[in-house]
Amino acid sequence: VSFLRVLSPLWSSSMSQYDLTYTIGSFMDRHLVFPLLEFVQTRKIYPENELLEAKLTLLNKTYMLDYVVTIHKQLHGASEGTAEMAQHRVAVVSKLRELQAACSPLLKIIEDAALLKQIIGAKQFTLAYLQANHEVTPSTVESLYTYAKMQFECGNYSTAASYLMYYRALSTDNERLYCAQWGKLAAEILSQNWETALEELLKLKDFIDSASGAPNRFGYVASAVPAAVSTPLGLLQQRSWLIHWSLFVFFNHPNGRNGIIDMLFQDRYMNAIQTACPHILRYLTTAVITNKRRRNVLKDLVKVLQQESYTYKDPITEFLEMLCVSFDFEGAQEKLRQCEELLTNDFFLVACLDEFIENARLFIFETYCRIHQRIDIPMLASKLNMDQEHAERWIVNLIRNARLDAKIDSANNQVVMGAQYPSVYQLVIEKTKGLSFRSNVLASNLSNPGQIAGGQGQQRHPRRPRTDAPSPADDQAQKEVTSSA
């Protein structure tokens, strides 16, 4: 992340202390960092020259030469260093042509749509068939991997994604297949193909999780993951990277808010967050607040926020803590103002600014109504950071649309709440929460009696028969006495 160290927070910007560009960038490929720098540049959080220097340092190790020349001219003038860049461009073009020639037998098939459709339709897109009929060798397949990677470095993300897809169908090199999975995900993200990116994200997640040794829905097993990744530290690093890359997908896909909640509340990913990247709690908190149907995870989220408050906190996490733990409505109101500025300057969250503010106000209103029976509208308007007329109209619409048991007392300018009792169905759900999991554990223990006592594989001694147990004759006599009585 040396290309990010040149950034020094602009002292006049109050939001620079909450900017996560440097922190998130350390978990991402340099091509994924570039959109973050582009966004930060529009927000004027850092000096212009420092951002251009960071971009130049970022791009120097890629093959996006035209863009490098443009930024270099903005920083150093029109002529300085252009001769070296021209020589570098010649070397890159020569390397591209060399790789293109090395994998030309395979490229001819890929670029011939009719032939490719015919081979795939006949289920003959295999290395054995192509080697026998089209002069495609294992070295040709590996050259395609290198060529796809170079296309990616040149910024041709769609082309790279296409080549990597065919490479995965032919290659048997597990380590390169794993790297190709990461490359395919990055290429789909940068091409903004969110549906395909979500599929690749789930495949990569299963790739990583398969290190436990169990096959999964995509058929990957532990042998498909490089040995260095299968260690506890390697898995922690890979999951941390996956969490950060997933932000692009989850905050652009239509169903992404549900996806990020489902993924990050899994124990292995929550452990990764608490160990390596607690700043991700900002995005998880935002997803929960903006998703009314997933408020069932709110209690668990608040517990995590309290546990991690000593390592990370920002206005979004503090807003939820003040509202759900300390019931500090004045503090929550102040944090909501800061949240608005923070969301405006966050690359991933700026699109859900209006939705967050609306749901946060609703959250304040619901929490306040749970502990009060009569609420003064002017006071409530101040807590919602709204003028009185707008607040009254907002409350009326909320009562009508959400079917709240409440009414407006126009004479006293108050909201009168009806008696609210917990739903019987919700109580049953809370009482039986996790019952299925506990039942499965119990059934598993019963099916393996040797593991019940401490899990050491020791078999329990069979229970000895009672010496004073009644015999069948005694049972028959007892029945006769009972019937006669």
C-alpha cells in the first residue's frame, strides 16, 4: 500500500478522520483502489497534487500506460519522462504480441463464435479433445492465463474475464485456478457486471471455505486451495480480502444488503472482522439500518459493536449504540448529522444516503415510541432533525403506512401512542430461536455416544442390568391384581 502512504489528511477537512481509503486499500488489488481514489478526488478530502501522486504511484506497476502519461503530464509537465514511458510502451506491446502468439491456437477457438458454440454444445471443450484436434497443449492453456493477466493489467477487464473463464475450464493447476478465481472476480467488479460478480464472489467464498475439507455446492474440495492458504492465518487473510472485495458487489447489487448480512454474520467471517478488520462494522451497521426486514440481527450487531468499540467506532456505529444501549436521543441526533456527512464522503455508502437518513429517523421514532406514551411533536421534530411542519407530515404518513397504533392530538400538538404488546408469534420465534441447530447437535451426539462424554472418543460402559428389576411373571401378576381391583 505504498501508493496510499503519500496521502496526508487535509487539516481543514473534518471527514478525513473517518476516511477509510488507506485502510480498505491495504486489502485490495491496486486496480480496485483506483475507483476509490477517483471518488476521493471529487470530494476534496486530500490535496489535489497528493492524490495525483498517489494515482501515479498506483499505476506505475500496471500497464495502463496512456493514463500514466496523462497523470504524469498533469504533475510534471508535458515532456519530462515521456521518453522512458515510450520505451516502456514498446516493451509492453511486444510482450502482448508474444503472449498472443503463444496461445493463438486457443484464441482462434475462443474468437470463432460458431466453432466455440459447437464445441461447447457437444461437451468437448476439454484439454484432451482440443489437444487432439486443435493443437492446444497444456503450455498453451498456461499462456492464456498469463495473457489474461496482462490484459487485466492493461485495463481490458472484460477481455480478461472472458479469457479467465475459459482458462478455468481447461486448467488443472490448482494454485493458478485459485488465483484465476480472484482475477475473474476483480475483472467482473471493474466491468460492473454485478450479477456475474455475485456468482464469482460466492464461488470464491466456497473455494476458501472448502479448506475445511468438506465439498460444497460448487464441488470444490480442500485440495483445490493452495497449502499456504489452508493455514489458520492464511484463511484469516483470504477472508479479510474477500470481505473487502465484496463491498463492491453488495452495495451495488439489488439484493446486496441481504447478502452482506447473511455472509458477515457467519461465525468465521465475524471472527475475521473482529480480528483483522473491525472497520467493516461501518458497512454492516449501514446494511442493517437500511434493511427493515433484517432487524432480527440488531441485538447481535449491538453486542459486537459494544465489544469492538475500543478498536473502532465512527458516527454510524455510535449512532446505533446511543439509540439501542444508552437511549441517548440527543447524542443520536448529533451523530445522525455526522452520519450524513460521513455517508456523503464514503465511496460505498454514498448511494444509500437518503435511504439511511430515512430509516435512521424511523428507527429513532420507533425507539422513542417504545418508551413513551405521549410525545410532543416539536420536541420529536428536533430529535429527528426536521422542522415541525415536515415532522408532523412525516409522522402522519408513517402512522398511515406502517399502521402504527397511534394518533395525533392536534389540540396539545402531541402524538399519543396506543398500548403496545409483544406479538405472541414473535415471542414464540424468540423462544425457539436456534432450536433446530441445538436439536441437530443433540441428535449428532446421540448418534455418536462415544463422543458425548468430552468428545475424546471414549466409549461409555454399557449400563448394567438391575438385579432387583421385576421379572415378566411379576409383571403379569401385577396386571391381574390391578384388573381384579
